[in-house]
Amino acid sequence: MKILLTGAGGLVGTALTPLLAAGGHGITRLSHSQPWPDLAGHDGVVHLAGENIATGRWTPEKKARIRDSRVEVTRRLCEAVAGLASPPHVVICASAVGYYGNRGDELLREESAPGADFLAEVCRNWEAAAKPAADAGIRVVNLRFGVILSAAGGALARMLTPFKLGLGGVIGDGRQWMSWVALDDAVGVISGALADETLRGPVNVVAPRPVTNREFTKTLGRVLRRPAIFPLPAFAARLAFGEMAGALLLSSQRVEPAKLVASGYRFRFPELGVALRHWLNR
């Protein structure tokens, strides 16, 4: 297949590019900061680009960049490919489990209702922005990623320094659920979704067993052979990170990969401890 790819320089895109190339796919990289090349003649689109939500405080300007880099760019891209004489067969767009908002212990599947906070609103509009492609008869897949685990970047990489120093600990009361997925499975799902005609609409890209923040902390400390006894109280997290703390650190999403399981996808890393030992070479 010939694939249009946005976000090639991000954590997922960097891992996905060699995987697609090894599978014999041709790749055209798109950048929002440069004029787009000719979009015709491609079989699929993988759209991963978007403003990093985990850096900097969520000022009004930052929130506008988060929203526009997802919603407006997705809409523009999907309108462009939908208008082609020979449009691609599939458009795969990133989304996130932030779609569900803070839901406590509720078990969440793809058909669960969206949340009501800022990230949930962004994710809802982000997915809706792909409608022009779906209306044109293109198979659209909205991949709702959980916390992607990789020592190369993302949340896990930022946790390593304090945990290696023995300064890690639970965040808030530690009871909030973390739905995670190893980077290997994140790119594996994307690669598989390009060809799997049964996958369409929202798809939860999370490991089969989510964990609480307390369990995640305990497991990471055990893998690193370090104590994890320094908690970050909720008030301190909100003081340090503002609105972002509530959405990314304290929010609870217990998400099930129902569609992936039904499709027969086999997770390479279904268990947290095994995934951490792999990525941390332990």
C-alpha cells in the first residue's frame, strides 16, 4: 500500500515508519507546517499529528493549539482526500481514551458515552472531524490510544528519573485507573487496521488489563528495584500542573479493548510488568 502519514516524527510515528517500510508499504510524510504534496494515488492515510498535550500549562493559547491541531487539521485532511477522484480506501486517525473523561471504576467500551471535560470535548470533535472521509465511503478508524509505554518518550520516559532516584510514588489517592498500551502494540494495531476491514469507527487501543495508578507505581518500582513511597497529593499536582493535572494525572479511565479482542488481535504485551521489563531492559 501507499500510505500518507502525518506525525511521522512523534513517538508513534517514529516507531511506525520502519514497521510499514519493512512490510513493503510506500510512505509519504505530511507536515502541517509545509505545503502538502499531491495527495492522489494513495491507498491509506494514517493521521497521528497533534500538539503535545503533556508539555506546558494549559493556557487558553495552549488549549487552542491542542484543539486546532487535532480538529481543524483532521477536518482539512479528510475533506481533501474525500474530494479526490480516487480516494484512499482507509483513513486511520489518532484519538485518545480522554474521550471518556473521568469515569471512576466504570468499565468503558467503544460505545460508552463521552465525558464532559476539555479533553473529552477535543476527542469528540477530533473524531467527528473525520466525517467528510466517512461520508465519501472511506473506511474511517478512530484509534483511542491509552497511555503509550516506551522508554523512548511519552509518560514512561518522564517518570523514569524520579523513580530511579527513589522519589516515585502514587498520584492523588492512587485509585484512578490507567489504561495503557505498549508502543509495540500501538504500532501493531495501526499496521493491522490498514488491512482489517472489520475495524471501523472508534477502537480502544489499550492493553486488556488496565491498572490503578497505585498498581502501576508499585509495578514500576519493583521493575526498577527502587522504592516508590513519595506520593504526589492531588492538590500539589493541581498546583504544579493546573488543569492538565486533573485530565492527565488524576482522571480515571478503565477502558476495555472490546473491538480489538473481537477482531482477534493478539497483544504482544498484555501484562504491565512484562511490558515494563521489556522497555526498561530488565
